[in-house]
Amino acid sequence: MRMISKEALQALRGRFPKGTRVELVKMDDPQAPPIGTKGTVLGVDDIGSIMVAWDNGCGLSVAYGEDICRRCDHD
């Protein structure tokens, strides 16, 4: 897992504020929701993980430097 700088953490929190809709692009976890699953951002924790309430009920966070999600601004 990569460490996140204070500046990068601040930028990540600005890009993914609470309530932002996202779509999963990549997550290397056997319990991950399917690629393309959408969800709502609950926040970004102190290590840069994006906490998401996935629409399918999954609660896995998007790990900084490992997993990828994208904003869905027109969801």
C-alpha cells in the first residue's frame, strides 16, 4: 500500500466529497463488487481510502494506490 501525502489527501477529499457518485473501475479483492458497480462516497479516511456505500450493499473502500473508481457526475 502506498502512503499518501497531506497535499494528495486534501486533493482526494476535494475530488471525492461526501455524496459524490462513483463507479468501480478496478478492485483486486475477492469480495469486491463487480466492475461497473456504482455507489455513493461516504468520505475519505486519513490513509486516502475512499469509503463507498455501493449500490449492491457492499461496503469495501477504494484503497488509495491500489483500486480505481471514477466520478459519475451525470448519474
